Amino acid sequence: MALLPLKELYLECLHCTKCDLSKTKTNMVFGEGNLKAKVMFVGEGPGRDEDLQGRPFVGRAGQLLNKMLEEVGLKREEVYIANIVKCRPPNNRVPLQSEIDACLPYLRNQVAIIAPKIIVCLGATAAKAIIDKNFKITAMRGQWLERKGVKIIATYHPAAILRDPEKLEPAMEDFKKIKEELDKLS
Ligand code: URA
């Protein structure tokens, strides 16, 4: 897919029928945030609240994400937030590989437009799609890698932290690392 400017990309996503998630969604969730963000957070896919509102991370997991950002001195308005798939998988199931493959070029296009210096994979689905299909979140989170000049790190998904609060502390360590790296950039 040739790279599109943001508005055209948004419209392409809005009218996308490349996978069946387009048939069951309420709203496409494009992603939002600062177009000049140095850091981009990538989740798995819209949940119920996101599907209803058309915005990423606005439900319980999103509220936790906001708190985690705040805790390390980051504002939601200064980052960019998107997902691996832009339409909600039914009952919040993990997106199928075919759905990920269909949607990933849109995310890549967004990354090319925003040109973040840091990409944060929230959870295993994002880490597998962006870093390596064999990525193991518990063993491999919190480690920096670099691709084409972009630093990439994975940490626990906020929804996973809500299910298992013991994951909060290691995830906060990762968020602190991310903030430190960001401070080095400016
Ligand atoms: N979980 C995600 O992965 N993404 C969202 O936007 C909301 C919840």
C-alpha cells in the first residue's frame, strides 16, 4: 500500500472492508493524539467502550493507562495512541492473524506520518505483531530494541494489569524507562 496522508488514511480506514471486523464494529477506532508525538502507544484493538465512542483506550483499561502516564509525568495529549486492529473483535477476542495482517499496513502508515522516536507495545498482541511473532511478554517486556532508528519496548497491557494487579509494578518500571528515554530526546 502506498503511503497516504493522514486524512486520506483515515477515510480509507473508515470505509475499509478488508476483514470481517468491519461488519460487526460500531465505530472504526483510528487512533488519536499528538501528531508530533515522540512516543506512540499501541494496544491490541478496540473494546466495547472504544467501539461505542470511536476512540482508543477510553474504558477501564484506558483510565488505568491515563493514570500510568500521569504517574511518570506524561500527558495523554502529548502522546499518540493506536491499536493493532482498528475495529473491535467480537466479545473482545484476540484479533485473528488475518485481521492483523489486513489492518497492520494502516498502523505502519500512521507510524510513517507521526514518525515517533519510541513505540510502546501494550501487551502480547501488539508485541507479536510489531516485534516478533514469538514474543513472550512476561520474559521479554521492558527491554529496548531498535529498528530503523526507532526505539521499541513492550510492557503489560493495562487490561492485563486490571486482571492481575501484581503486573502494575513491573509495568510502571517500564513506563519510567520510557519517560527517561523521552527526556534524553529533548
Ligand atoms: N484495549 C486495547 O487494546 N485497546 C483499546 O483501545 C482499549 C482496550
